[in-house]
Amino acid sequence: MRPQPTEDLPPSPQRVRPHRQCLARASATVTLALAVGVLTGCGHGGGGSTVSPRPTPPATASFSPHPLPSALESSASSAIASARASVSAAASSASARASEFEASVSAETARRAAVAEKELKGVKGGGNARSEVSLTGVPRTQTGGVLASLVTITNKTNRRASYAVQVDYLDAQGHVVETRYTGAENLEPGKRQQPIVFSRKPPEPKLTPRLTKAQRY
């Protein structure tokens, strides 16, 4: 039997439906992609809603378990160390200056005493300046128990002058047990100096200081 020729028939609904469904799904996918692109673009423009990406947690593998000292703490530590060093140096310097001063005072006292003793060797009696010199005892509480006398020398003349003074220390019987010397040099008119003489004898027995000679030269 000869086959019948086929005619071009319109597609059936069963054949067209799957094709249309694929096109619809593709169109929906494109529309969704465009919508996401529009939302992302609006987020960057500042006029619409901002879509913030999820923050990424920091990597903590390289963190130190103990915080390092800040620059401020290091600077403060350096300043404190420097201040301590300066204070220590200042204290040492002050101590050295005090020792030098004490040595210079002792040397000056010894020199002044030697000059006064030399000037008084040929002086007879009490000298020519007894009225310009006075003697005052210094409380032992201020000298650590050492017997000391404050000698006040006042130039009552109208010209520059130097003075030599002799102080004797007497015991209870009036005997001289110690002699000390002091003086003043190039004292201007009306000016005064107040050197101190110290006894080298022990506190007991008690001694009494006496102004024995005062010579102006």
C-alpha cells in the first residue's frame, strides 16, 4: 500500500507548551538578574537602599596574646629613668660641693687663726681693739655639745682695718687650759664679721671662754 503524503499541519498544543514554558523561565531569570543589578547599582549611588556585604572576620592567627607597650608608655618610662639619673647626679654634685665647702671653711679658719696668732705675738695687754670686739657663747644644743664662741668684730673707725683676736678657755679655777685665735681682714668702716671659735676640749669639765686680746692692724 503506497504511503500517503504528509501535509504541513499546525503544531499541536502539546508540542508548543514545553517550548513556551522554557521561554518563560528564561525570561524570568533575565528579569531577576536585571533586578539584582539595579538594586546593586542603587546601593552604590546613595539615593536608594544600601546593600552592605557581610563583614569578613579579621584574621587572628598573627595577633600577639600580650599587648605591646604603647609609644606613650615607653616615652614615660624613659623620662622617669632620665629624671632619676638627673636627681642622683644632682645629689652627688651637692654632696661633693658640701665636702669642698667644709674643707675650704676649715682651711680658711686655720689660715685666719695662724695670721691672728702671728699678729698678737708682740702685743702687750689686751690690745687696741677690745672695744670693737665682743664674745658670745653658742648654745651646745646647736653645736652638738661642742663648746663654741661667736666673735663679733665691728670696725668702728673711718678706714679699712684688719683684726686679730685671742680667746682663752678657763677652767673652774681660772686657769687657761686652751687658747684659740681668729680675726677679720680688710674690714670696711662700719662693717662687721662674726667668726666662730671652737674648743677642742671634752665637754667636761666645763670651760669658760674669755676675750683676752683684740688687736687692730
